[in-house]
Amino acid sequence: MTLSPELKDSVVEYCLRLGDDNLILGNRLSQWCGHGPELEEDIALTNIALDCIGVAQLFLQLAGDTEGKGRSADDLAYWRDDVDFKNCLLVEQPNVDFGVTLARQFLFDALMVPLYEKLCASEFSPLAEVAAKALKEAKYHLRHSMQWVIRLGDGTDESKRRIQAAFESLWTFTDELFLVDEVESPVVA
């Protein structure tokens, strides 16, 4: 599929958004390395962080390739000013505690799985291929974060209170995840 100049710009911008979301979330999750509540979870969060950074690399490389200006995934990840990042606010939220981290992860995963499923059917095959790879990771991440949300919600009064408070505070950042703007509309079409 050959992209018109307008569609090409929208695809680049959209891939930057998806790449930046994953890059920033991967960075936030990596902050748990060596600080998880148990050894197995410490390793799991570190692996999920690496998965997010890998997905970010795929989307950023696709953005660079589609843009056609010779910028690599590393160029886009490391050589842009902070104001040039396109990530959603949800993924920037700090790791206040384990409950906040898992609630943030669950909200992100719950959106990414159906989004990647839809993107797998894209007529722009490079986008469909990246989405298919990202989907495999996102499904695992969703299962993992869902199990922890249930575990914390069914746990002690304290864990239940914390996971509930986490969702209440993070919910305010989900509106932007459902907005379709001038960048997404042509990609959807």
C-alpha cells in the first residue's frame, strides 16, 4: 500500500505516539528493578519493561522508516526534546506504590490488546506486522496485570484500599486514550 503524503504524516505521528507510550511505560516499570514486592514479581516487571521498550523500538523504527528522513528508533527515542514526545499522560504517572503501578499497567494493557488486534488488520502491512508482534506481548501483560489487580482487590483491607485508590487517581488520565483526533482519523479510515 502506498501512502499519500497526508496519510504518511498521520501514520508517522501515530507510530510515534504508540512508540512513546511504550517507551515511557517501559521506563516507569524499569524503576521497579530490584524493588519489587517479591523476587518473582521483580523479574516479571523488569521483563514487562523490556517488552515495552522492545515494542517502542518497533513502532519508533516504523515511524522513522515511514517518515523517510533516515531517523532510526534510537534517534527518535534519544534525540528529541522532551516536549516532542507524544505519549499519553497515563504512562507518565509515577510509581507511588505497587498498586498504582499495577493499576496503570492494567488500564494501559486493557486498551492496547483490542487496539493492537484492530491494527493487525491494517491495510498498511508494516503497521499490521508491528501490531501483531506487540499484541503477543500485550496479551501476556494484560493477564499478568489483571491477576495482580484481582489479587490485590481480594487481599487485605489495605491492599484493597490501595488498589481502589490507584484506580480512582489514574482513571482521570484515561479520557485521552479514547479521543480520535486529526492524526488518528485518517489512520482509522
